[in-house]
Amino acid sequence: MKKVEAIIRPFKLEDVKVALVESGIIGMTVTEVRGFGRQKGQVERYRGSEFTVEFLQKLKIEVVVESDNVEEVVKAIADAARTGEIGDGKIFISPIDSVVRIRTGDRDSTAL
């Protein structure tokens, strides 16, 4: 099993959700996060003054999938989240040792 974490632009959430559901994903976790990378923040104006917003608002989507499905999920997220501009985000893939469904005690594949 693998955990796929994607940092995306907030307005791309619905597109990514639809792409994941079409890929057979039935659950995900979404968290509001802030950060910067190559985009290095942005300059904004407020009442005539300029200031730099260093940490931009993003969303983090987390999905745990069978190892066989990782590439399909990564492609679905990347295709749905891409705008072609700096700041589109990143996808991280990590191994998962075990999963337990709290309600039933199911483990691993049956818990997904």
C-alpha cells in the first residue's frame, strides 16, 4: 500500500476529486495548508501599500491506495491539477505498513 499526498491549488479541488472518483477512489482527506516553493509568494496591494504574501494557500489531498493503483492515481491527480503555471503543486508517494479500520477492526486491503 502507498499513501499519495498532493499539494494543489484550492480551485482545482473539484477537478481532482472528480478524477479520483473516476479512478475508483472512494475516500480522501483534504487539509488546508500554506507554503511556498519556486513561486516564492506573491506581491499584493492593500490601500495603496504593497506587501508580500510569502506563504500561499494550498490544499493537501491524502489518499491511501494499493501499490498497483499508484500510477493511475498520480496521473489522475496531475492531469486534473495542472494549469501549466508555477505553483501547480507536488505529489509525494510514501509506503504504508498497515491500515486498521477503527469501527470493524479490518486490516490492510479490507480496511481501505
